[in-house]
Amino acid sequence: SANYADLAEMYLADNTYDVGTVLMVGGDKEVTACQVGSRAVGPVSEKPAHLMNSQLEGGTPIALKGRVPVKITGSVIKGQRLVAGPNGTAQAAMGNADVFAIALGSSDDTDVKVIEVVVL
């Protein structure tokens, strides 16, 4: 049993990122903020239930599975598939390519907001 709901792994990021920022492989280190059309690795985790590679000095915990808050750009409907969006956010998928999560909530707000998701 655990108090939190995601499995995360530490990666070296090229910057300090807020919880919920979606990262991809790239940048000066291992990961950087995702962009539209990229393949998301996952969002920055706040309190992982299980943290792999926890001894990595200067690492950033990235949620690989489970329930976490994620920054989302554009409107989203509960149950929608999510893909990498602009500037470290996720956005609703138009197809099945590179889906990394499913929204657990809805929002009509088109600005950046944080929604709980399930990382696949």
C-alpha cells in the first residue's frame, strides 16, 4: 500500500520544472520540456508512491505510470487521450499517435491549467 499513486523514475533535466510539466527526451541533459509533435516521456511527479533510480544526484522525478497532476493546454474532456503539447504541457489527442495519458477531469478553459490524469 502507498499514500500516493504513481510510479516515477529520476532523469537528468536541462532545467528545473514545476510539478505537472510534461517532459520528452532531449535538451542538454536527458530530458527537456515537450513540444507539439514530440513523444512525451511523462510529467514531473510531486510525490511518487515508488521512485526508481532515487539516488540520481540532481534528478527530476518523472511519472511513468499512475495518477498525477499534469499541465494541459486547451480544453479537455474526461476520458480524452492526451499527447505532448506546447511548452511542457499536454493537449487532447486528435488520433492515437504518441498518447501518454488519459484525462480524469474536464475543463473548458483554453489556457494552461492542471488536471489529474492517468499516465499509461
